[in-house]
Amino acid sequence: MPLKLHVVVHGAGPAFIREPGCPCARCAEPQLPEHPSPQDMADLLAWVRQAHTAASLVIEQDGVAIDHTLIDIGMGVMNNLALPTPAHNQPISRLLVTHGHLDHIAGLDGLTHSLEKARQAGDFAAGEQPWPLPVFTTRHTWQNYIGPNPDNPAKGGFMRWSHERMQFEDLTDAALSLSAVELHPALLVTPIPAEHLAGSVNYLFEFWPSGSQTQGDPIRVACCWDLHHFPAGQPGNFWKGVELDPLSGALAEKMRDLSLLLIEMTHWRPGPGHISFEGEPDGYGVRDLITAWQPEATRIMHYSGWNDRHLPDGTWTRGEAATRNVNPATGPVSDHHLRRALHAALDAPSNIDIAQPAMTLTFG
């Protein structure tokens, strides 16, 4: 029987999630109409279940999950792992970390603690849960944000006191050479250097439903979140000297014709530190990447619109104007309005939507 790949979204929220008392449409509870549609209910559920950006890739054979890759583990993700999705109650074969910001690693201590307790309680069959938990990331991210730092023990990562529960797997060289690493006989991952925080990477996955890398074409899924630029999009910091133009060359070739693109779009207008829909004068935006890569499906992650509230005259869109605003160029919008704006802005028909917790896309 062919294998299936389930891509499960656990969280699509930005770093701050919700701010109490904020009147913007991203923080205020969605108001349902008298006769709510299924999409209205989905938007409300997404608001209730907000968690930091994270996803799982679950490989299934004959209806049974046989491999589980978790990408990032920020706040709220542990709760959403308990939702009725293909990732529910599954052992975690490995964790891939994109970078060291707390909204992507804050749940790591809780995750490893829970897995350890589950193993001790006999919730998993012998050998079913790899232990210590394999954690794949760059050396810089591990030593400065997660585990111990042999060069400076006093300044290791946040989780360095519980590192005995984790087994570090270094992706630095693979990122520098844009090389694939085998996670499972049917699943490869290529880490892609990204300009956001020192040591940041995105991930390109290739999955073979046949179970063999020599049989058939792979399904290709890219997780590009917390992305400011790839190194060639703007002068580099950590990845200085690495040339990765997403619109031409080796990276563009790898990313064309994706089956699924999960991509950050923190705001609509260009802003500091994150990618926007509209590109900067010396860079590119989400519109440019979708147009160049032509993914079969795109799901937007990490959206807040926070920087769009800051108007050119130095003021902020607040109160009723922020709550009811439907223009993503001047402030945050609801999922409904953002979805409509995305479809209006893209010239060609595109399978694009807003990612929501428990959203599952199945391939194979």
C-alpha cells in the first residue's frame, strides 16, 4: 500500500498571539453573524486555539502513523497536539527547530518532560519513542538558544539544564551546501538558510508515497516561516557570503512547483524583521515568491498585521477603525478579509488560504 503524508498545522499565530484589551481584529473575539457559516465557525475556532507557528509531518501506512516530524514547539503548541488530528497521541520521531526565538522553542522543556513521563508510564511500545529526542537544527541555534554551549558554558541555551532529554543533530553543513538529509527512507529534508535570527533556517521536505526514493516523484512541502529574507535577498548577517536567490539559481529550482507552501506573512506592507506580502524596493515579498515558485497550494502562517497599523504620519490605527478595517495595507484584518485581499491581489487563480490550528492536508 502507498504511504500517505499528513501535514498538520498546530499553530499559525505570531509571537504575541493576543493582547488583552487590544481592539484590533486579530485580538478581539470574532463576532459571529446571526447565521454563521462554516468559515465563520472555523475563524472563531482559530481565534480560540491560537498557538505559535508549528506543524507536523506524519507518515501513515495502512492507516497507522509510522513516523512523525514536528517542526517548532512554541507556546500553545502542546495543547494543539492534543486535538483530533493525525498527530494526536503519536510518538515524535524528531523535532526540527527553525530558530531560537521563544515562540518557536518555549514548549520544548514541556514537550520532553511529557514524552519522558509517557515513556515511563508505558504509553509507547518499546523503541517507539526515540530517546533522547532527536532535535535537528543549526549548531548556532543549539548552542545559543537550546542546549549547552561548550565554548561558553555560562551562556548556553534556555533548555541547557534539560539537554539530557535531547540528542542534537547538526544541520549547519547541510544548510550551507543546500543538501538533503534523510529523516526516513521516504522523507528527506533540506535546511535553507534564512535571514531572521542568527542561525535561522527554513525547511524543504521531499516525500515519496512509494516508500522508495527511486520510485516515483516526490511530494514537496516547504515550511518557510519567520522569514525576513534568504541571504541573497538582503545583505547577510549570520549567513554572510551565502548566495541563495529565491527567484533564480539553485534555490529557485528547488522551490518551484511545490505541492504545498506554508509561508509566513507577518504583515502586508514591508516592515522590520519579517517578510510581507508586498516586497521591499531591494528585496521581495510573499507575492513574488508565490509567483515565482507556483506552489499547488499555499497556506499563510504567522499573520498579525501589527506593523501595518503604524501609519506614515506616525499614528496607529486604533479602536473602531482597527476593529472594522478591511484594508490590509493600513492595518490588521480578520482571516475573512485577509483571505479576500490575497485572492484580489494575486493575478492568477491560486489555491491560497489562511492556516488554522488542526488544519490537515493529506498527500499520497
